[in-house]
Amino acid sequence: MKKIYNIIWKDTILRFSSLSELLFFLILPLIFTFILAGGTGTQNADNRIRLLVVDQAQSPLSAQIIAELAKSATVRPDVLTLSKAESEFQARNASVLLVIPADCDSQTLRTAAIVLDLRQMPDNLNAQAAQRAVQAVLYRLGSAVSIAKNAVTEAEKLRSFASELDRQAYFDTALASAQSLMNSAPDRENVVMGGTIDPIQYDPRANSSAGQMITWVFIPLIGISGAFAYERQRGTLRRLLTSPTGKGTYLLGTILGNVLWSLVQMTLLVSFGALILKVHWANNPAALAVMMTTSALAAAALGTMLGTFVKTEAQASGLSIMLGMVMALLGGCWYPLELFPAVVQNLVKVLPTTWAMQGMLDILLRGQGVIGILPVAGVLLAFAAVFFVIGILRFKYE
Amino acid sequence: MKAILEVKQLVKKYGDFTAVDGISFDIMEGEIFSLLGPNGAGKTTTISMLSTLYIPTSGEAVIGGHSVTKEPMAVRNLIGVVPQDLALYEDLTARENLAFWGQMYGLSGKTLNARIEQVLEQIGLVDKAKDRVKTYSGGMKRRVNIGVGLLHKPKLLFMDEPTVGIDPQSRRLILDSVKELNKQGMTVLYTTHYMEEAEELSDRVGIMDNGKLIALGTQAELTKQVGEMETLILHVGENDDPERLAVALRSLKMVRKADVTDHTVSVIVPEAEQALAPAVTRANELGIKIHSVDMREPNLEAVFLHLTGKALRD
């Protein structure tokens, strides 16, 4: 036991002999957690394209156009004066501007065409998408207008209107009726979604806190491979194994030390998440402890296994950073897994980061306790067992 | 005297290559025993087997009554190893290194602290003990490397070419330390390819070449193998062909052997002084310029040359 403690102490001094270690241990994880917690937006934010609208008509018809645009899933109308709207457009604060002219009313519509002015930024995908959204709204309104015009024509065949006012009133009624019927038309498309829909909403703070913790803890743990390469390159491992110290003692000391430090690191990052980002890490401390430990063991085991394949410390360092980052990205630690195609979501289940992230989110967002996260913890322990067995069997001192 | 190390028919093979080929020898308690041989002779592989790092392909070695293959932990408690290359944590101080290694050898508390102070004194680094090893000179690092091997006062100390690549001052300090340790009762197995070191330190010498132990005995016993022969060493110019001179010298009646290493011709003769004039004459006849001449009485170099037909530094 004394020797294990001695190895842990030696590794600790070596690890923190350079202040730059603090950068990776705490500073960068905190910075990335903070940035991503606020930078990914929330599910409730309105991400539609901003459409500048100038309503020069101020008529019921123009109000109707604006109301229809507001229902669009693509554009978000922002009604301004012409000068203000043009100023915003010039400043490139919006990519598209719609001017509804003063003659846009149902009276003009009944007798003539109304020309709307749509200004777009050139070669801009948002502007093109907004144009399609505006066209869709106008097409819908245009169809109702055609129906109303036809209704007036057919009515005149049966009897003449007493006055122009009567004709206009009939047109308005027909238009309202056509719009009402179109709005209440049944869906002709039946969409069936398979699987169980997760009712939990995306929370950028929780995702960032959990994801960055896994990322920055996995990288140094995979970096255990570097510790083995370091000892082999310097001949200290060879020397150690001529002392009355077994291979098992050395491996246990090295792995245990790294796992303990990763738990310290995780505790600090969890505290930051709970205190600064108000993430509900305290939901279930026991479940959190299980997830932290099993995640750390899986990562440490992966590092142990890799340590038997790499030859130099530099090789191990590069590999652990690259592997840690890629695994974190694909495991949903940087972006929600739901953004990936279904095939990818299934493929990434071979990564321990995917399971670690799922377990953390189960605690944070789904309120799971120890029993709830046991299957995920079991998978992580299985990863750890496989990697450790391969690593220990392949372990060599040179 | 009792043998602390008994080696019997030790073999180490890597596929078809035999690194150590059936060597046998004993080392007595309190003895300095040197394994002398050129690079690649099998010295380090032998030490690696004796220190339980490599498992021998066949044969057996027993240290203090414990088999290196069957009781490796018991053997490790008896031995200390000073490896050929530095095996230290350069980001730790000398004291931290000694503390770590001492604990790995089972020392602790006051005993450990006392031993650290003694060893620091012994390797002359008391003043620099709190500096990180990476700030040390090559010689100082070597001294710490040796200090680590001494901490637990091993019964048998393996020193694998500890003076390779260091300055003369550090080399002298190391050789004196080995003698001092031996005076205190420590048995030492010292490997080297420097004949002078083996001659200065050893009670007995084993000469290795191509994995085989080709000679074993005290220096006197070994030099008897070349009789009363002396060595005449002729250093020729860089543009001259020493092989032509060697061939010419071999035709002289008094010359028993003439071999070439780089720009040097080593000639084994009964009396080097008498052979000098004819040798220089032959060189002049061939138009070869002799830059300098050494004459040596029978030594291990001559023994090696006699046994292998090549110089030790080949």
C-alpha cells in the first residue's frame, strides 16, 4: 500500500511540476464550459430569419399578410418604418426587407394586382429562404383572393349589385369565407414518428457542464498511455521492475493516482456547474458519484490499453488529445447527439463517452437515481474491464 | 569465501539470434567482478537476466540462494542495479528521486532519511540535493543514477557500464566510489568495455564476446594466457593503409599477431622494444608514416586480442 501511495505521490509531483498542467486541468475546462453554456442558445429561442417589414398600407389586408408571415416557421416579421428598416438592411442586420405599398387593400385587390417590394441581400441563403416563405404566404392569400373574385363574378351573373359598396362587401365576405375554409382544410399528410420521443428539452448549461467535464477528464485519463511511454523511454520502468515492486503494484499506483485526480477535477467542474451555471448537479449525489467513478475507470482503462500500443510519450500525447476530442464530439459532449443522423447516433454507442454523457444527462435532466443509471454504469464498467484486460495482458516494460 | 552469485549455462535467445550463449561463472561475496567485452557482447543482456528483467531461455542463476526465475522478489531484495542509461525522474530533485526509489526498495522513516543523507554525501551532491535533476550536468546525473542503486545497501550491486559518456572527473569519482563500496563489503558485478577500468577495479574478470564467456580469472591468470607477450601499438596516418602494414609485420619472425583497429596496428611480440626498429623499417619501406608508438606490457587488451583476433574497441 505504501508503494502505491508512493507512486501516486511521484506521479502527482511530475504532473504538476509544470504550471501549464493547470491550464488543462482547470482553466480550459472552465472557459469552455462557460462559453458553451451560453453560446449554444436555448430550445425556446426564436431562430427564424428576421424579415424587415414596412407597412405603408396599414390596411386590414396588410395586417393579414403580416399575421400570416408571423405564423411562418421560416421568417420572423419585424415591422418598422421605411427609414428604420432601410437603415437596418443597409447595416446588414437583416438579409431581407418587405415593403407593403400604400395601395395594398382589398379594394385595389379586387380590381388590380398589387406589387409588393421584396429586397434581398445578394447570394444570401437566408434571404432566399425568406423569399420562399413570403411567396408561400402570398400564394395562400392569392388563392383566397382568386376564389373571392370568382365568387363576385358568379354572383353578378345571377343578379347585379346595387352599388360598388355592395360589390366590395360581397368580395370581402367571400374572401373571408375562402380564407376560413382554407385554414380549416384537413391535413392530407399523415406523419407517423417511430420510437419514444424524449420529452426532455435541451438545456445548454447542463449539456455544457456535463460534456466539458467528460471531455477534459477523458483526455488526461487516456493520457495514462503517455505515463507508461514516459517511464519506458526514461528507463525508470525497467529500473522499477528490478526493485521489489511487482508489475501489479506499479499499474495500480499509476492508474489509481490518475483516477483519483480525475475525480478531484470532476468535483471542481461539477461545483462550477452547480454554483455558477446553476446546473442541478445535486439532484442525486450518489448517482453522480457512481457515474463519475465508472466514467473515470473506463477512460483510465482505455489509456492503459493504448499505453501498450504507443512507443513514445509524444505519440501518446497526440493520440490522447485527438482521441479524447473526437470521442467527446461524437459522444455528444459538445453538441446534442440528436443533431447527428440516426445511423451515427447508433454507431457512437461503441464509445464510452456516449454512455458517460448519457448517464450524466440522465441524472441532470431526467432526474434518474442510482437504480436508473445502473445500466449505463454497467456498460462503462464493461468497457473498463475489456480495456484493462487487454492493457494488462499486453503490458511491457520496454 | 561463499558464492553470492552462481550462473550455470545461462542462455538468452531472440529467435535465431543468441545474445547470451551458455555462460557460467560464480561471484564470491565481497568481490568486484568485471564482465569485459565490446558493445554487443551480451553483458547488458546478462545483467538483465540476473536482475530478473529477462527470463533466460535456458540455464539458471542463483543469487544469495534464490533462483532469479523462481524467486524474483527475493532476488530483487538482495540486488541493486545501476543501469547503463540514466533511469531517473528529471523533473524531481535528487532528494525526491532518492526518496522515491528508497521507498520502492522498502525503506521508510528515519532509516530512509538517514540513507538519503549518506548517499548524497557519497555521491557529492549534498549542496545540489534540492535542484531538479534536469538542471544537472551529465556527470552529476550519473552520480544520482548510481546513488539510487546504493540506497538500500544491496548485497550485490550490478553496475552496467556506469562511466559511458561522462567527464574524467565524474569517472574518477565513480571508480573510487566502487572501490569504497567494496571496502565496505559490497559485492559488485561491473560491466565495461574499458580495459583500464576492469584492470583497476576487478578482483576477477570475465571476458565476453559474441554472447560467450571466453575467459575468466584474475588479471594475472588471464595475462598468462598470452604468455610473456608485450603489445606494440603503431598509430599511422589517416591516408595510410594500416592493413598493408599489418600484413608486412606478420611476416616478421618475432611477431605473434598483428591486428588493425581504425588507424592503429596492434602487434603482439615477446619484447616490444626490440620489435620497434624492424616495424618502423617495414613502415618506411611501404611509405607509411608512423605518427606515434605505444608499448604495453601484457594486459587484458592483449588477452582479448589473443583470444578473439580483434581489438576490444572493435
